Amino acid sequence: MRIAVLIKQVPSSEARIRITADGRGIEPGDVEFVVNPYDEYAMEAALQLKDKFGAEVVTVSLGPPRIHEALRTSLALGADRAVALDDPALFGADAGGVARMLAAAVRKLEADLVLCGKLSIDEENSSVGVQVAELLGWPHVSVVSKLEFADERHARVEREIEGGVEQIDVDCPAVLTANKGLNEPRYPSLKGIMMAKKKPLESWDAAALGLDASAVGAAAARVRIVALEPPPPRPAGQLVTGDAKEMVTKVVAALKNDRKLI
Amino acid sequence: MSNQRTILVFAEQRDGKLKRSVLECLALARELAGSGGGSIHAVLLGAGVASLAGELKEHGASRIHLADSETFRLPTNETYVAALAAVCAESGSPLVLFPASAMGRDLAPRLAARIDAAFVAECLSLSTRAEGYTAKKSMLGGKVFATLDISGAGPVVVTMKPGAHAASPAPAAGEVAALSPVAVDARARIVGLAAGGGDGVDLQEADVVVSGGRGLKGPENFHLVESLAKAIGGAVGASRAIVDAGWVAHHHQVGQTGVTVNPKLYIACGISGAIQHLAGMRGSGCIVAINKDPEAPIFKVADYGLVGDAFEILPLLTEEIRRVREAS
């Protein structure tokens, strides 16, 4: 069993975001980049399968040289090898292009299972994992909050929907996208950090993926960010005064009479 | 027959009820079709759902592609996507709209990859321009708003954030076209459904959200938030801090690693307002904040700030709202 875990670096959720002068990007200097939180649940699920079935875990990430740091951390956590898609010719793709690159990487790795986060907290498309499944011709289950493998080919999973969960039986090879609550991600151990230095971390370019960069990268993108803006400012609010009872009476009256919300 | 102007809307239903955001998508589709004389088609999949066609016609669908059989009782993604792809091929539609719901998020990207469409999720608005579309969406949990150009040859698939566009009836003389089930040997099969957090209103579609945070001191006090939500008819939300502490399930979490909400009214109880929480709720119509710390960041986005003890204020507020609602 070989598991490919797709990870992405994103601005930390604690980060304050400043938009660049050209209005198309964010100031990188201000931002701490972390592994997308949902990808951490995918990583932990892969490591648990490694413990259970002796699976080989390979992490894959697309992005600038800083992704090596995230991939090295994944090796410290227990991944066996890592692949960086860090060829600048691959950058600037839209979500569909990213899915094509990752699907090509998974194919080359001859993986049996793909795990990734349910969405990346930067662009919030929740599309890449699902699209990788379609491009590979595999089934997918998205937003997985529980995962149990009967054997290496068959899993019963739970997926969160509004007001409930669906229980789904899935046959591998498959793509599963992880939700918060799936597990409790581990931290790297000192021994793991030492061992990670000796594990293979390769860089693959478009040619290694067997792709023509002009067909998947920036030139092929059909979706482009043309402007970023901060959220609109909110009108100044008011502090409601008085004791608890007075505040409650005033705010309920305002919600009813001024705002027509009750 | 190919019709380049047909806009398709996925008419999501569960348990024989249309998702409200389907009607919002239909209203948006009418706006986009506009003066061009384009037509609006809905795709309705399920078992025993034929009667929903009437509601879709009421909201402007001129043709309803209906698959009404046991095959479609559960939203098995491989089966649903095969049916949707068949309708796309037949209608030659350049644009397919989905609600950004659990089901929409599961199906739309897969359909987009299958029909080689450009894809954008969670759109707040969508408009046409000379060569394609312009979409707006929130990114980074609401910390930035992005304008995206969608261009190039080929279809476009979009999911629309619930509540971002108003629904409005516009009756059309719609016709129903039966869709033959496409045989799919699904490898991901839904074998069960369990309620969990089915106790209340859907957080994402709710008009009112009442959220609790660490100011409530412990899970044993969270019922104060639930009672207020019940009294006002709202959904229950939570800060990341108390979800991580295990007080409430993750599906209640509001913020960047939870749900981004934009209800008409948001009531924050004992929430100080971490940056990722504020980003996820600042799009709400009206914000009421209750916190004992007057310096809490939540008061910077609140329309009405109540500085005080949540344990004292919440029961009074619940009682007062109940009284006012019963009187009206």
C-alpha cells in the first residue's frame, strides 16, 4: 500500500493579511506559512495506516522553495519520502491546473490511496482532492470525519453533511479529503527530526510529471485573481449601557423596532 | 440539441425538500441570462421528488431535467455526477450553478473535472463580462475579498455561497424532461445516514446565529447559548477555542477553520474575537456582542455591544426575546 498525502502551505489562520500595492497578492513578509490545518489530519490518517498496514507514505506539495520546509516536517512526522513540485513553470495555475499536476504526480508514484485536506484555508475551493480523484478515475469521499480500513482495499468512512453524517463504503484506490475531528495530529519527535534529514526529498518539474507546463500552468489558467480587497469596514457600533436588565431591554427593543430582526 | 445560452442549476434536495439556496441560484441564473433570452434549466435528482418541479417552475426554470428513481434516492457522487454530465452534454450549457452546500461541494468540482470546465467555489457574486464571467469570493476565511476573471473556451461550474443572492419567484411555463438513469457501478456507496447535530438550524443557511466562546467557562454552561438560539429560532455556533477544548462538535465552529457565516443577526456570547473568528462572521448583517472585557476585539465589529456578565445577561435576553416573540 502506497499513500500519497497532498499538502499545501498556507498563511497561518492567526496571520494578519496585508494586500500588495498591485492589489493582486498578499505581502509575504508579514505572513507565517504553515501546513494547511486540514492537511495535517490527512497526514495523521496516513501515518496511522502506516502503523496498521506498513503502508509507504509519500508527501507531495506544489509551490515555491519554502515548501521544502513543510515536506521536511512531514518526513520528521513519519513520511517515507517527499516530492516537491517546485518548478516555477508550474506556478500560477488555477485549481483545475493544480489538480492535473497533482494527479500526474500520484500516477507517477503509483499510489493506491490519496489523502488531503477537505479545503485549503487560503483559496477555499475544496476542489483539488475531488478533482484529482476524477482525473485518476477513482472514487472520492470528501469531508471525512471518521475512517476505518477493514483491509488495505476497503474502508468505511463517515462524511459530515448538514445536520448529520453519511456512512460510506469506499473501494481503493480512492481519494479521501479530511475534516477536522478525523484524528489528533501528532508532533514530530526528536528522533523523527534526525531521521528526516536522511530521507529522500525530490524535486519534480513539468517534464518529470510528463506535462507540458503551458497546458497546466499560468498560461492555461481559466480562473485568475484580478483584485484583492480588504473586507468592507463595518459602521461604528454602540455600547449599550445600564445594568444587565436595562441592556437586555434596550438591545431587544433595537433589534425589534430599528432592525426588524425579531 | 445544443443551446449555448442555457444555464443549468443543480436543484439540490434532501428528504424531498429543496435547499433554499437552489432558489437563490435560480434567481441569479435569471439575472445572468438577462436580456440575452437565455433559458434556465434545473437538474432534479432523487426518489419521489417529481412534485418539486412545481417550485422550480415558480422560480423560473423553463425545463426540469428529472431523474426520479431509487437509483437517485441517496446522493451517491459517482451516480449524480454521471447524470449531471449527461445533462451538460445534452444541453451544451456554458454555465452550471450549484449551492455551496455539503452536496454541492462534493459534486461540483468532480463534474467540472469531468466536463473540463473552469471551476470557482463559494462565490458571493457572479456576473457576465464580454469574454466570460467575473466572480467575487471571500478568501482566507474572510480576511480578503477576491475578484476573479473566468475566461477561455469551455464550460464554467460555480458553487454559490448560500444567502449571497436573494431568491425571488418568477413563474415560468416549465416542462419536465425525464432523464434516464445512467448505470454507474459506484465504488463509494452511501450505506447509512446518522443524525448528528441535526438538533437545530443549518449554520450556513441560518438567518440568526448565536455563538458561544470561552467566556462561558465550561461545557456545562453552553446550554445558555442553545436556549437563546432556540428562543430566537437561530443556529448554534461556537468559537474555535471551545471546539478545540471539546465542549461542542466541530460542525458548530464559526471562523476560518470552521464555517464562514453571514446571517442577518449574529449574537456572540463570551467570545473575545480572535482574528480568524472575526473574519468568519464580520459579514453578518447585525452583530450583537456580549463580553465582560470592554477591550475585547469583538466589540470593534459589533453593532450593539453589551459589556457584562454573560451568565447574568443570557437568561434575561432569552426570556425577553421569548416574551417579545410571543407578544408579536
